[in-house]
Amino acid sequence: MKRRKLKLQPNEQQQLLLGILLVILLAISLLYCLGFASMLLLQAWENAPLPWNATDTLEEDIDLTATPVVEPADSSPAPH
């Protein structure tokens, strides 16, 4: 015995309702993913070292007593 195929064709109102439902589900999933990503970014931001703490250690390594590259000019008056 052959089985009859069901030919279900939604009308325009049902298609519109399905389209709206799909858009709502897509928006919910997008907001869920954005919320999860924002929580991860916030956690990474809070656990990251402060930028001024990193530069403090660099300043200690720099030798500020090094000789200048440009020599000072002679301040005596030029002969006439």
C-alpha cells in the first residue's frame, strides 16, 4: 500500500508568523551571544594589569644619568 505524501503549504499569514518567530529567535540568540561575550570581555578587562603599573617598571630600567647626545654650545662672545 502506498503512503500518501502530505502537501502542507502554509498560507501567507502563517508564513508571516513563522518569519517573525524566526527573527525573534535570531535576535534572542544574538543578544545571548553578545551578553556572553561582554561578560568575558569584562572579566578579561578586570584581570588585565593596569597600564601605568607596566610603565613604572620600564622607568626604573631607564638610565636617566646618561650623557647627552648634543653638546652645549660655547657661550663666550665671538671675537670681532
